[in-house]
Amino acid sequence: SIPLGFFGGVGGASRSGVLVKGSNYLEALNNVETVVFDKTGTLTKGVFKVTEIKTIGEVDQSTLLEYAAFAESYSNHPIAISILKAYEKEINRDLIESYEEISGHGIKVEVKGKEILAGNTKLMQKEQITFNESEEVGTIVHIAVNRSYLGYIVISDEVKEDSVRAIKLLKNLGIKKIVMLTGDRKSVGEKVAKQLDLDEVYADLLPHEKVERLELLDNEKTAKGKLVFVGDGINDAPVLARADIGIAMGGLGSDAAIEAADVVIMTDEPSKIYTGIKIAKRTKKIVW
Ligand code: ADP
Ligand code: MG
């Protein structure tokens, strides 16, 4: 029967590490036209390495890194993890008097009466800190203390090997459009898009702008075609919820992301999207 066939498909998918939250989503996976990926932690490893510490003015590199580490000490963003790893030392969190993580921007903290800002160009602009934009390719964390710009830390991430495979497989399946959205800089986004041969890339996006872009992409496809969004869950819940099929990846994503997703992938392999679509197609053959 139809329901049994689909249940079989859902079970088969879960044995392959793809948890589909309902047979309607398995059916929808048959008509995927657009696949939209988040960048950090989804197509890239999300394991950043500090590659440069550039100071401007009266501060040494280890002090700049220390400011950044204090700022990032409560964040679970991949950027924060890389900075804390580079710092190596323990942070005395008792010294932190206030803490604010500004989604898509960075962090603002007060430590022993000093205000530390650590984040991107948007954060510096929002806080009216003046500085000269760097030409460097890489993800950049700018640091300002007590309203003075002190320099920046360059961190870099790598494309997952499985992402290369995943994009090729999806193209072979005839997916019409493969897109990447990122809150990271344009230069970083374009580099990744080129490496993976993606159709479109949109960078410098705030979380709500990712939702707006998704809506535009949704309007561009045919009425029958489905739009998939794939993210690792950090700041992704609204976009996951808005897509026809929201896919959370990594299994260990936030509860909010797993809740908002229609499909959960247990590993961090983007090629599982292909596996899910293949199982959906096979299930359809059995059912009809
Ligand atoms: P992505 O789209 O790459 O997953 P996010 O929306 O998580 O990115 O973040 C977008 C940008 O906001 C990052 O590239 C970074 O510049 C800045 N940012 C976010 N969180 C932090 C943080 N904890 N520390 C510094 N910068 C951050
Ligand atoms: Mg993210």
C-alpha cells in the first residue's frame, strides 16, 4: 500500500543516516529543483585555524589574541572555537562583567572595566569604530578595545572533501540550481563557490537576510519544484523552517535546528542529501 511503501522508505533512509520526519517530505524529495547550502560547517569543515594576527598600534599579538579569547569565551560559533584553541590558556570567566553575542556580527563584552568588541566589518560599523578595511582573503575578526581599533585576526576554513562529491552527485541528478548563502565575506564566499562549482553565491548576509534570499529563490523555481535548505543549525533555524524541505546536518546541531528541520542528517556529509533523494526516488518506484 502507499503508506507502507513510504514507511519503508523512511525506515530505509534512517538506516542510511537520513532521518525523514514524515512520508510527505520523502515524497517532496522526489521533486527537488533548488538546493541551498549554508557555508560554515555545512560545505566547509567549520574548523577554522588562526593564520595571522595583525596588530595596529600599541598592542602586541599575544595581547590582541587574549582580548579576542575573552570576547569569544562563551560563544560556540566555529570562529570562537578556533580563537580559543589558538589562545591555549584558560580563561577566567569571573572577570567578564557583561557579554553579548550579536548574531551575524560578533561579540561585545566587558572585562575588568574594558569594553572589547570582536567581530566583522558590520559589527565595527554598527559600533562606529573606524578602521581601514583589509584586502586579505579569509574570514576576519576585528578587535576594538575601549572604542579604539587594535587590529584583526585572520582565520581560515577548508572545504570538506565530501562537499566536492556531493555537488557533483546532485548535478548528475539534474538538480537545476545549487546555491550557497553565507554571513561571511564576499571574497571567502566566492572562493568556496568556485572550488565547488556552485551556480550562485550570496555573501555578507545577516540571518534575516538569508530568509529573504531563500524567499526570492523560492519564487524563481517552478510551482512543482521543491527548494531544499541545508544548514548546520547555528543561526539557521528560521531558514530551515522556511524551506520546503529543511535539512539539518551533523546530528549534533542545536535542538532548535533539529526541531525546525524536516530531515536530519546524522553525519556531517553533504552527500547524504543525494542519498536521501535517491532513496525517495526508489521508494516512489516501489509505491506507484
Ligand atoms: P555563516 O553564514 O558563515 O554560517 P554566521 O551567520 O554564523 O555565518 O556568521 C556570519 C559572520 O558573523 C561570520 O563570518 C563572522 O564574521 C561574524 N560572526 C558571527 N559570530 C561570530 C563570533 N562569535 N565571533 C566573531 N565573529 C562572528
Ligand atoms: Mg552558520
